[in-house]
Amino acid sequence: MGSLAKRLEAEVARWPHVSVVPHQFAAREFRFQKFHMNAEADISPAIWLMRLSYLRYTLKGGSTSFELFQEEAAQMHLDHRLIALLAQFLPVSVGARSSSIPATTQ
């Protein structure tokens, strides 16, 4: 496995509830609980896309706090459109506060 693929695997494997398993054709498969994510060759966009997908499924699971959502939005430099799309996956009690996301992430 090339160094970029190893970096991608190491990064994604650190995320909670993600497992890395062998895949056909000597590839690696990333699983978030039952959801499968496939690796990409270009490391930075691949990590960002996988983190976005991971965040969506985490929010959908209902265990994500509003504070974690804010931190992830800021760390990933999400614009207001993506924040609004992802906020719909927050539990109702948490999603009601989505309008208080700091302006720096919007």
C-alpha cells in the first residue's frame, strides 16, 4: 500500500465507530457501523469527503452534541449551505439551536 493510502487509512481508522477491513483486489474498506466508505487516491480531498460523510452519519445516529457539530463545522471550514444541510440530521432538541452557530463557520 502506498504512503498516501496508508495515511488515509490511519486517519480514518482513528474516527470513532470506524473499522478498516480487507476488501477485494487487495484494497481496504472503511466501515462506519454498517455503512461502507471506499478510499480515494488524493489524500486531502478524500479525507475531507470521508469526514463529511462520517459527520452526516454521526449526526443521523442522534448521539452527536451541538458543540461537536459546531467544532466539526469549524474544523472542516463548512459554509452556511453545508451547515444547513447537515443541521437537519441533528436531533430536534439539538437542531433547534443550529441558528446559533458562530458566524466564523458560516
